[in-house]
Amino acid sequence: MFNIIRTDKFIWLVLIISLFSACNSDKKVIYELDKLKAIDSFRDSIFFSDITGMLFDNNGFYYFVDSESSLILKTDTLLRLVDTFGKKGIGPLELETPLQIELYKEHLYINDEYSGKLVKFTKNGEAQSSIDFNFFVDAQFSIHDEKIYAFNSGLDGDNAHPIALYNIEKGDFITSFGEKVESSGELFFNRHNLVVDDYLISTLAHNIPLVELYNLNGELLQRADFSKHTIVERRVKDLPRFVNREPSGAIRTSEVFVCADYSNGYLYLLFTDWSSTENNVKPNYIFKILVNPDTIDIKSVYKLNDGWYESFIIGANNTLITYERQNGVIESYRLPN
């Protein structure tokens, strides 16, 4: 009997140690999300071409940027179409290839990549003004205190810091900051920049799965490299196979973190494990990450369906809204509490 009791205690001890080790590894529980809704069009005449940007405002409306049709689609929280706006063209108040959308002081700001401008709209879709702006490329940007926080495309020279500030009224360059990151000889291309409270969260979009937290004076407070995370590591190893050389001669790889959003104290990152062809698609993941001056730590991982996910946003009532490019559908999922 004595030996049996000791054996039982030993087994329990092993189980407890194993459980503790699992909880402290990077192998978080992966939640498979239940899809609530999927739509491929609004009415018979409005199909989705390429939804590159999304926004959820404080009045309960979603805005979707369709870069190919140059339309902005406004819906309610049930994804019912409320309005469309945007005129395709190269004029100062027209859109040629809109990519991202940002809300600032109850106005919408949309960057138009190919025409090199930032267009200001009312929430009702009236285009009011624009500024020349050639420095966004296709990364996410934020606006705070009359300043645009964006990826620095090198305006202040070859030794440019990666994050640049511009004046919201004229688009003039103000300054830049941020830690330059080496990337093994390959160019890291783009950063997603989100201003939250009194901090800037900056996420490298290519090559290196890096998340940084700065104060608004440009001081680096925290940095986390997720390249050794179980899910990410395989993707990072595959990156050299997806390197493309652009006409300018620059080397560009596929994204690691495609899109970012912040909600209720957490950073959410879309990790799309796609290849260079639309026919070879794999599972997609959303990382939920706690970010503050003390830590940057993955708390949960959510698995999406197989596909080619390009953009997402955390919307009403803890709902995840995504755009899956391969089938051209906007989807909604309920996130666990």
C-alpha cells in the first residue's frame, strides 16, 4: 500500500509539472472560431473586389475600403449596407487605389496609394479636401494630435528611422524615430503603426515578426520578436521562397503580420500563412497580444478557415470581421471572452 500511495503521488507530481510547463510555453490554446456570417456582395450590383482597409467607428458603423472599385462601403453592425461613397479618378477629391482608412476628429482619412494623396471625408461620404502624400505605401497609419504616424519611406535620408511623423494639414515631414532593425540582408518593408492612448504600437509587416511599444516622444519601451513562436517559425523559414524583386530593384517578401488592430487593451495581429499563389492556401491565425510598458505577450491564438485573409477588425460586441480574398467574402466571427 505504501508503494502504491507513493506511486500515485509521483504520477500527480508529474502531471502538475507537465501542466505547468505547457502553460508557460508558447503553445497557447488555439481556438477555432465559429463563423457567424459570410457575404460576398451588397445587392446584386456591389461585389467585393479587394477589401484592404476596415474601420469601426464609435457610432456603430463599419467602413470597408475596396481598392479595386475605389468605393467605401458603410454598413451597420449586422453588415447591412447603409451607404457607398468615393469617386474613381485622379482628381484631388477622387480615389484611384485607396488602401487604408483612419478616423480622426469625426472625419475619415483615406490614403490613395497610386495617386499619392490623403483624402479627407465626412462620415456621410462627402470628400472635403486632400493633401499630397506619397509616403504611406500600403502599411497602416494613425493620426493623433494633428500628426500622422506612418512608415518612413526614407524621406530624411538613407539612415532614416522607421517611423515618421507628418503634419495632417499639409503632409509636411516633421521628424522620425524608432529603432532600425537589420533583417539579414533582405529589406523589411512596411510597418503597421497604431497610436493607443499615449503610446505607439509599431509592428513590422515583412520579414521579421516584431512588435514594439514606444511613447510618443519616440522612446522604445518594449520589444518582442515572435519569430521563434511555434506557428510563426515555420512561416519565417519559408520567407526566402517568397522574395520578389520589384522593378525598382528593391527586395520585397510576403507579409508575416498582414494587418493589425487594437481593442480593449489588446493588440490583434493577422497572421496569414499564404504562398505566392492564390491556389496554395493554409490556415490563418489571429494573435491576441497584451501590450503595455511592462510586457508584450501572446495571450490567445484564434484559427480562421483556410483561405487568403487580407484584412480584419475587432468590431461590435467582441466580433471579429475579416475579408477573405480568395472567395471575395466578408466574414464575421464571435471571439471568446
